[in-house]
Amino acid sequence: MSTLMPERVTPQQEERIRELRAENWFLDNPHNEVNEAVDDLFLLLDEARAELETERMRNVACGVAALGNTEKTRAERIRKDNPYYSASYADVCAAVDREMALRQERDRLAEQVRVLKEAVQVSCITSRLCRFSGPCRFCRALAACERIERGEG
Ligand SMILES: [Zn+2]
């Protein structure tokens, strides 16, 4: 890098260079390729900034998708034609879909366990099996249901 150029151009310096370029200030320069180089650099800079902004928004979209685990937020997801849609966004959405499906499955199984517990409790009471010989098969089933509820399998 030239010793005339600072390591980093401040926003104020960049604005001044753009103004000078707009005024064709560099045309006085006998080396016209400097003008083209400056134009090319600004073009590259603008493109890189726009690209960075798009990537930043794609990252934001992934975060929003990761937190959106309800039917309402799922319906609000962006689609493939959106500039902020990405393969990673699709991956996050797929993971959230799996989370939602597992939650639904968990609720369904918990309800099943609840119904089974009720049934075995009633069965023990009506059969009065526990009166004769230790915990009856219904009470053992009840204990198994409670182990499942505690996550002990
Ligand atoms: Zn019993």
C-alpha cells in the first residue's frame, strides 16, 4: 500500500474522495488510469457492502427462524424468492419443524400415559388385587407409567 494512503480510510475521507471523483477532480491527473482505478475500487466497495448487508440479514433471518417455533411464526416464514432466504435458513426451519413435531409427539404420549394411569388406578381399585398379594399388575403398570413420566424410560 502506498505511503500516501492510510491503512484505513475513515468515512469522512471516503466521502471526500467520492465528492472529488464526482467533480472529476482526478481528470487533472495525467494518469487517467487512477480515475478508473478509483471508480473500480468504489464499485467493489459498494458491492462488498451490499453483499455484507445481505449476508447479515440472512444471519438475522436464521436467528428469527430459530426462535419461531409456533404455528403462527411458521406461517410467517420467508420464502425461497426472498433475498434473505438461504440454505442455512432452510436447515434452521427444518430443525424447528422437528422440534415442533417432537413437542407434539411428547404431548400426545403424555396424554396417553395420563389415560393409562387413570385406567390402571381404577382397575386396581375394582379388582382389589393388592389386598391379597403385594402390588398387583395394575399397580406395577402404574409405577411403570410414573417412571416414564419422570423420564426414566
Ligand atoms: Zn394394585
